[in-house]
Amino acid sequence: MNCQECDSQNIIKNGSIHNGKPKFMCKDCGRQFVENPTKKIISQETWDLVDKLLLEKIPIAGISRVTGISEPWLQKYINNKYENIEQKVNVVKKKAL
Ligand SMILES: [Zn+2]
């Protein structure tokens, strides 16, 4: 199980909620949650908006406020994005002169 907020696996059990379901806490970001919750769904439109805001050089904190996506998620998304771009750049071969 991963943290719903930052996807960390550094999870500890932290008591239980009113119906007896175990409650967990992420040691990395401090977020508390229960197992098998309704999944947080971020729509493609929202990610498109994130891309636009990134192009405008809006800081992550600002994008987080506008889109409602948490900062750790945004950071992960950005890291992934740049990793992919780097990979693409690396495979482009230079034209031999
Ligand atoms: Zn977390």
C-alpha cells in the first residue's frame, strides 16, 4: 500500500476509525487515511491545466492551489515528465556530418 498523497510506502498503522477500519499514517508527508478508500481521480483536463501552468512558470505551490492536486503529486508528475523528456532527447541521434 502506498500513501495516497505522496505515494510513499513508508506507512504506519495509526489506530482505527469509527467503524473499526484500520487507519494509517504516512511517515513522509503525515497524511492519514484508511485502506481501500475511494480513489482520488485527477482528470486529464486537470493535468492539461497543470502543463499550461508549468509553461507559465507558476510555482508548484500555486499550481497545487489552482488544481487541488497536492504538491508531492505534482512533484512526482513533473519528475516523471522530465525523465521522459530526457529519455527522448537521449535517443535522438545526431546527424553525421
Ligand atoms: Zn505521504
